[in-house]
Amino acid sequence: MKDNATAMVLAAFAGDALALGAHWIYDTDQIVATFKRVETYRKPGPNTYHPTKNAGEFTHYGDQMLVLLESIAACRGFDLKHFAALWLAHHQDYTGYIDQATRLTLNNFKDKKTPESAGSKSTDLGGAARMAPLAYAYRNAIDDLVNNARIQTAMTHNHILVTDSATFFGAVVFRVLKGESPVTAIEAITASQFNREPFQTWVKKGIESRTSNTIAAVKRFGQMCEIGAAFPGVIHLVARYEDNLQQALIENVMAGGDSAARGMITGMLLGAFQGIDAIPESWLTQLAAREKIISLLQSGETSV
């Protein structure tokens, strides 16, 4: 299981890195015209949200996921105060994009709010999407995994639907690491813990769409960051490409919009299921922070 846990984290980072070049381009024809098919890491253009980034690096989501991994490695487990301090230090001289949730959270910290109370009310999936390092650290401790996934999410995205989504995906990936298929795990968690709206509808529509073209499905759900659009989009990607991580992450980018957050969760779930061999070797070798990520996973080993 440890190999699949490592693949889970690397695939989450790869999902973000692959999305970098086309991130937040909503016009799917423009993505094709600019990049043809995004099968490799691409450098963003100058008039994008990430002009300071190079191919193989991360969006601001991936950068924050790396901060979370650094904190877990340093503490050999999750510590909210340490994560908050590292997150604040990361943003002092940050040259990447600052989204609204981050900006509001930074302002709340300036107003002397605590890590427990500083989070914005953002409904974006991005806060929950950072959770792969926690799934690695607590892959044998379900309560610690889902509780800490919720807490880390709330530090920046303190909205009930987003924190509940972190709990949902934490519970799902735990079962996947234990050997269940992602769709089986999604259906089981929905039936046992999330048999309520809007999760029932999100899961139902996402799974039912697995026979649909991904661009059409994501456009139907919504390409934006908001959880009501992104959640069923992730379910679609996982259900349609359950046995093909590479195609899932490519088609996710080609569907446009907030492909980075969708890609991180999709990569986490499919990496946990399919293992390291499912990740193209070039995605691993060209991932800018690969060696750092592996070193942090090894130095912060906390699984119980």
C-alpha cells in the first residue's frame, strides 16, 4: 500500500502541474488552439494567472499542497499552528497568484484571527484539494485523516460544503488505499455517510455522466472553482477513467476552467488506485519538485 500512497501524492501534484499552462482558460477551443492536446507540462503564457511559473511547476494550489507536506514532514504529523505559520511565511514573498480565498484568509490573519477562525467563506474546491499529504500520513488512521482534512481545509476555506467535501474525499481515498475501486468507495461513502443533499445528487450525476464526453460533462456541471461544479466534475473524471489516470488528467485539462483543483483530487484518487506505473515517466522526471516531495514523504513518515 505504501507504493500506492506515494503514487497518490505524486499524481495529485502531477494533476496540478499538468493543468498549470491552461489553468482557468474556459474556452476549450482556445486550449486546443494554443496547446493542441495537453499531454506534457506546459509553461503558462505571459497574459495568464501564472506568468511567473515554468513547465513542471505548480499553480498556487499545488504550492500550498507542498507547504502542507513540508509542515507534516517537520512535525511528523499534522499540526494546525505549524501549518498556519508555514503557510503565512510562504506568502510573504510569494510571486505566484493570490486567489480570493487566500487574500481573505491573509487579511483575517492580519486582523489577529486564529488558524481556527481565519478561513474565508470561499466555496471553491481548492482548499480541500490540498489533502493528499494528509492521506499519505494518516493512511492507516481514518479518524485522523478525515478530521485533519477538514481542519486544514477550514483554515482557508471555512464553508461547510467545502469542509464536508474534504471529509468525503478523505474517507473515499482511505478505502481506495485499502483496495477498493474508487467508484465502489464513492458509492459506499455516499450511502453510509453522505446520504444527503447535495452530495447524493453530485455523486449520482457524476457517475451517470461517465459515458459522456468529458468536455461536455464538465461544461454541463460548470468549469468553475465552486464546489457545486467541481465536485461532480471530479466524480465524472474518476468514474469515466477509473483505469486510466493519464487520460483522466489530460481530459481534465482539456475541459478547461479550474482544472488544477479537479486534477489534484482526481490524481489523488486514481493514483491511490492505479499506483506509480500509471503515472507517465516524463510526468515524474519533469515534475520540478519531485525529489523534494519524495524526500519529505520519507522524512515525515507518520503512518500508524
